[in-house]
Amino acid sequence: MNYNGLRKARQLLSHRWDPLILTILQDRRLRHGELVHEVRRHADRPLSEGVFNKVLKRMLAEDKITHTFDSDRHRVYTLTDSGRRTAATLEAIAEVCADEKPAE
């Protein structure tokens, strides 16, 4: 067993909102409000604006996402290379889990 790999896999899933945000941003760039809307639409629990902003700040510091400003000066979020690699890994994990037979 590759325990270092297992530890890294656990870290990928240790933050509740990261997998959802990374998945949403995988194929597109979104303004802040659009991203909030998409996360809340797909979330399994409520998400406050304060918590959401803390998550984005941490993900920016971890170089998983970045932001620029569009022509209207709205903040627009996108994945970094590291974020794209993480999102691809999460997608592979999700596919394996989807193929698993339910426990009886």
C-alpha cells in the first residue's frame, strides 16, 4: 500500500466544499455570484457567504483556484494547473465510487 498516496487522497477530501468548487470550475470560469449560486444549487447542506469566502481564500492561498476581473470589474474564478489536476483526480475517484456495488 502506498501510504503517502493514501494520505494525499485523504487530504483531497478533507475540506467539505473543495471537491464541489473544483468540479464546478473544471470546465468554466465563473463570477463570484455565479459560483455561489452553483455551489448552493449542488450542495447537500446550507452554505453561508462567510464560510464560502473563507473557503475561496484558502483555496486561493493553496493555489487551487485563481481570480481575475472581467471588463465590468467582477471577480472571475478559474482553476489553476494544480486545481485542474486535483479536479481530475476527484473525478477519477468519483467514477470508481459510482461503479462500486452498494453494501448489503
